[in-house]
Amino acid sequence: MSTIIIGFVYNLLQMGFSIFTVVSGNRVLSGDGGYLFEFFGDKIISYFLISGSSAGFGLTVELRRGAPSNSFTDKAHASASLLLIGFLFTAIASTFTSFALSKKTNS
């Protein structure tokens, strides 16, 4: 649950930064600080998401062992699946951030 909340807050923060940049034309974090924040933020959040997903899958496997499937384990499995999908998209975004950071430091 904490992984979902941390990821949600980080995404809200990123959306706020993006909206401010589009509306004003200026970045919130100027210089290399904004690019570094996005780079390391994406890395940290992606690790949170994959650890939450693996913990969720492990929990559902253990709870289903020897007991019939119920609505709780089904919901926990669905939540872990969504965390895995979130990790995949965050990893892709992290790759794009890596390219942006390398272009910024080379120029």
C-alpha cells in the first residue's frame, strides 16, 4: 500500500512540474537540478514499484497455497499486477530521462 501511495505522490509532483512548465514556459527546477531530480526520482520510484509488486505476488502465492482463492487474494494479485505495469512504464520513462540527462550534460 505504501508503494502505491509513494508512486502516486511522485507522479502528482511530476504532473505539477509538467503543467507549470507548459503554462509558464519555465522549468520549476532550473539548470541540471531538474534533470537530476527526474533521473533519480524515476530510478527510485521504479525500484519501489518492482519491490511492491514482487511482495504482492509473493503474498498472494503464499495465501493461495492450501486454501481456495477468495476475493482478497484476487484483489491483492490484481494490485500486484498493476504495480508491475507501473514499473514497466516507469522504467521506460526512466530510459527517456537518461537520454535527456545525457544530452543536457554533453551540451
